[in-house]
Amino acid sequence: MIIETKIIEKPAFTVVGVTETIHFDSSLPASENKIAKLWGEFGKRIPEVQGQLGWRSFGLMLQNPDNPPGAPFEYTAAVQIHQDGEVPEGMLRIEVPAARYIVLTLRGPLDGISDGFKHFWGEWLPSSSFEYDGGTHTGKYEFEFYDQRYTEPNDPNSEIDLYFPIRAKA
């Protein structure tokens, strides 16, 4: 369930994580899909990442906006770091550029996350005075943000934020 929607200017930040090409399977619940498995693997390696900034995890997505819905995309499970942190073997550092975002805060089990994406693409964006400003053309990521409000996949009180880069329509 979406409990808050706001527009913010977010400064650039740095993350370290693991990237995988995702061929999304909408028949699986979010708690069981390929992204969940990537988080399970990355979660075991998070202690290897030095210089972490608190409890801040990101699921970064960089898509080609010209691709049709359902096309494969790059997904990075990551944690935020100070810019001078070491990068463990098999991981990469990503500098996420500053951007304006619409932020949707969701509460409920992880399996409801697709409702947030459907709301942004199907309702909010088409009726707003903004357009999508992310993906391979701009280098701006859309992402999931997990902090101490996210407890576990089945918790009805868990919260996550979905960030979508936007700009005013020309």
C-alpha cells in the first residue's frame, strides 16, 4: 500500500554491490524471484563492504527506456558507502548521479512492491506534469531504498521507498 508520495532533489551518492541482468518473471512473487535470490546472495557478502553509511541498501535499476515492457534490465543489489571505500572482489562501485525523484513509500509485504511500479507507470506519471528521466539515455537510476523501516519480506508493517527519476515535461 502506498502511504506517501513526494518529490525530492537527491544529491549524488556512491554504492557498492553486485549487478545481474534480470529477465523478469511476473508469474513469481517478489519474495521468490531472481531479484530476491540476488539479494539473498549479496546479503551474505554485505559485511565485506567497508565504509558503509548506516543501514542503507539500494536495488538499482538501469533500463533502456526504448525497450518494451518486460525486456531484460540491469539490477544492482548494493549498500551505500563513503566514496573512499574499498570494493570487494566480484562487486562494483556505482556513482549514482544527483536527480529529481518522485518517491513512493510503500508499507506491507514485499510481494506488494509491484503495485508501486504499476502506480508510477500507469497512474502517476501519465497524469503528472513530469516525464521519466532515467535509464541508459541519462545514466540516472530508478531504485528501491531499504533502511531500518524494512524488517522482513512478510511483515505487513515493513516500509520501502521507490525512487523514479523525473523531469518537467518540455
